[in-house]
Amino acid sequence: MAQKTKSKPHTLLVSMVLFIMITIGLAFLGYEIWVPPFWFTFAYFVAWILVFGFGFDYFVIRAKFSRKKALLLTFGIIIMSITVTHSVWAIITPRWSFSVTTDKNTYRLGENVTITVTLENHGLITHSFKSSISDPVVVRIRTSWYHIWYTPSHYNITEFTISPNQPLERTFVWNQTNIYHPEKENEPNKYYVHAHIPSSFAKPPFDYPIFQAGTSINITST
């Protein structure tokens, strides 16, 4: 009786190929890390056909690979792929912190208001984003009913790259003027300070924020 040849080297090879293929698939399709071009999608599809063709020919026709071993191998590869993919996702996923602060909570009429806007990268690697303005922060101040002031912005798509724990900080000063009615004096009231970074496809008045935050201040007569 002829001796059966060992299938371990081939099994290991197929396992490694399946592991790589499933990991790539989960990374690109599950977490949408990157939108692949057509040629990559086509090559990936063809690769799966080749892997299944080789696996069926070797395990089913030649080696008579048992169902129990096939299921065990499949689930093992899937679990390993999910673990690796999730670990990669945890590393590359950006974690941003966007905040707006003022130097005080209460101001007198006519007193300058210093506004600080901070974007921080709390992720593990360097991340980038694109904004439709080069500053890239837009600050607006309003009452409960209408806007009275905003920072000037010019359309200019710009990419910003921020390293881990590196802040992107912008400071603005509002002298309590009303740009719509400069002759009119502001009244003691509660005012809302809103800041955002518009996305790269935002056009004037530069809405569609990718980051936004706000705070409030009080202006009194004394």
C-alpha cells in the first residue's frame, strides 16, 4: 500500500495565504482604511479565486482534507485575521480632541475677548486632514438669535499633518464689534463662541465641519 504524503507544508502555505487575504479584506472592507482602486479590487478578486482553486484541488481532490480539519483551520485563520486587523485598526485610527476656550468667562463691555482653538492628535501615529481654508479654523460669535462676528476666511484647500500629542493651536481676539452693524454697541448678554474646521469640499461660508466645538461667555455693563 502506498504511503500518504504529508500535507503540512502545503497546509501551512495555504493557511498563511488565507490569513493574509482575510486580513487585507477586513482591513479594507470592514474598517474602510483606504478606498482601493479598480486594479487592486480586480487583483484581490482573482487572488481569492486562485486560492480557493488551489485549496479545493489539494485538500479535497488530492489530500482528502477532512471537514473537521477544514473548519478548524478556517475558524483559526478568521480569528487570527480579526485579531491582527483589530490591532492594526486600533493603532492607525485617529483620536482627535478639538476644544474652544476663552481667557475669561465674564467680560465688561468693550473688553477684548481672547479665544483659543486647539486641535490635538491623541492617536499613536501621525494623522493628516484637509481643510478648504489655510488657517484652518473658523470662529463665529452669536447671540441667541443671530451672528455678530466671524473670522475672515479664504478658500484654499490645505493639508495639515499633526504628530502624536502635537497640538494645532490658533488664537483670535474679538474686540466686541458687530461686523454687520459696526455703529451699534453690543448689549450686556450671553454670547456663544463657536469654532470649526471646514472639510476640504466646503465652499463659502465654509460649513460642513470635520471638527467643531463651542463655549459661551457673559458680557456685563460693569
